[in-house]
Amino acid sequence: MTRPKPDPKLVTDESGWLMYHSVGRFPGQRQAIAAAMAGFTDSWYALDDKRWETAAQGRRRAQELWARLVGAVPAAVFASENVTVAFHQFIDSIPTARLAGRKVLIAEDCFPSLYFLLTGLAPHLGFRIETVRAGSQATYTTDDDFIEAWDDEVALAMVNWVTSVASKRADLARLVAHGRRMGSLVAVDITQGVGVLPLDVTALDLDFAAGTSLKWLCGLPGAGFAYVAPRLLNTLEPRLRGWFSQLNPASWVLDRFSLAPDARRFGHGTPSSLPYLGTLPGLEWVISHGVAEIEAHNRKLCHDLIDIADAHGLQLASPRADADRGGSVMIVLMSEATAEAARRKLLALGFVCDIRGNRMRWSPGAVTTSGAIELLNQALGEVARELRLNDGAR
């Protein structure tokens, strides 16, 4: 009789999940989302006329919760499929005279989709792209780098609150203050920070901010959110518009169209609702537990991860100081091939993480435990015996 092979995993449950920079999890998530999807199905196929309103209520509820998390009034928030679309809607609504002949500033370690967006918009809106580079020995662009490149020719600064390849956290108050002195608009990608770090877009006086419901908010793809400062709304005229851009979508008189006075002006055609209904459980979980509790748990585990990286001689790509770092710890390995081989070996042992180039990304959250992090230390010892993990790009 052949005996079954023992499970090689050190972790056999979800406690080894280190992917909050990509997809978040919370206890009971699968059941909660299944219930939300079942509720949508029951409503959509009921023999009544309530389906549209039920779907719209769920979408509005998701927007209200997100607004609460970022310190915004709901009237200043709109829903958008993803961050790139939201930024496109915002930039394309800015009066052309404010952008033409001037610069849009963005860091080289931005989320690349936003850079690709700018390359498509620049020829049509007449602005120049100014890309801020990190120093040759740096693993991320610093706030000093960004400010040094930020002069009064910058019409719009695209700021990444927390980077996705180093978890470098920007000092938003400092950057916004500089932007005001330069007469620039300040738009912030908050995707990698919202839900794990406290944020108040109103107190910071941001002009625009956008994020997805994925990652720390434990939501679904297709549910994004954006904030526009109320003082700017009546100066912005989205060109992507439709019946939901109006104060009253039921008004179909063709020659009486006018944009809604609040963030609803960024609506357009019939809105999607299903991703937002599926995202509600994650938003509700984050709200119920509070960002302070989530941050404290994350910080403790990040400290442990930094200690483990040091113990194994691994180079950090992330800042050491909590004030300068988001919710992730990222390390530099000698090559992309080494990083991918290490990722696969860790996965086989029960630790789910990913890589970007030669950087490995660890992001602990609600389901990640201290016990699993201790076992990661053991796992790295096993992996290091086969791979030269401590020969990072120094």
C-alpha cells in the first residue's frame, strides 16, 4: 500500500496570505461575498420592478462608506471602474487653458497605467509630461526628488501616496503645501494606502484622489472610487457624459441637458452595480474594525518581516520608518529569475506573495498571523539553501 505523501506546506490555511497590495482578505469573506451575490441574483430575477433601485442603493452605499473612510462628503465622490478611468475623467474635465503648454508631473515609480494614460492625453490636451527619477542608488522616488522637479510650470502633479513597488509613503501634507505655492492641482493615487492608513482628503485639501476597492478594502475588481474637491466641481466639465451625468437621470429632453452640480456630473451611461454590491462586505468589515486596529496589526507584522529580512541578509526596497512606509515590506533579490523561483518555493510552503521584476512583495493583513510570519522565517531558511537570496542588488 502506497502511503500518501506528507503535505510540504508549513502553513495550510489563509494565515500565510501576504497579498494585500493586490487582493485583500478578511475572515468569512467568501461567505459574505457569496451572500451578497445571491442577494443580487434574487433581486435581479424577482418578478417586480425593484431591481434597478436595489442595485443603485448598493452602489450608493458603497460610495458612502468609501467617502467615510477618506474623510469626504458623499456628494464629492463618484464611482468609476478603476483608478485609470477615474484619472482620465478628472484630467479630461480640466479646462484646456489650465493644462496647455504646461507640465504634468509624475514619478517614475508611479503605477504605470497612469503614466500610459498621460502619454495618450498629452498630445490632445497640450501638456508636457515631466517624469521624476529616483537617484541611481535609491529604490524609490523621494518627496525631495519630487519637490525639486516641481516648479510653477507644473499645472498638475500626479502623486502616488504609497508606491506599489517599494511601499514608499509620501508626505501628502508637505506635497500639497508645495503644490499650493506653485499654483498646481494635486491629484493623488491612494490605492495602496486607503484602508490600512488613516486619510482625510478634506483636511489635506486634495484636489482629487482615486482608489480601487481591491487591496486593503478587500473588494472586487471593477469597483473604483474617486474624490473631487467640492470647490473645483463647477469648474470641471467632463466630456464623457450621459444620462447619469444629470441631476435627474430621468430627464430625457435633449436640449435641456445640464451637468449635475456635485460629483454626479462624472456619471455617464447606465452604471454598473454588481462589483459594488460584492465590495460592500469588505468596506463594511474595514469600517466595523476601524483603520487604527487594522494599521496596528499590520505594523506589528511589518516590523517582524523587516527583522526577518535583516536576519537573512536581504535588501529592503521599502523604507524602515513607519511614517515613510505603507502597509508592505518589499525586498530586492539578485534577479527576476531568482525572485520568481523564490516566490514559487514559498507558495509551495503555504506563503502567498508576488514579485515585480526582482522585487518580492509582502503585505500582511487581517488574516495574516504572527505564527505564520514566524514560519516564514523558517521557510526562507529552506529557500535560501537552494537560492542565493541574500545577493540582492546592493
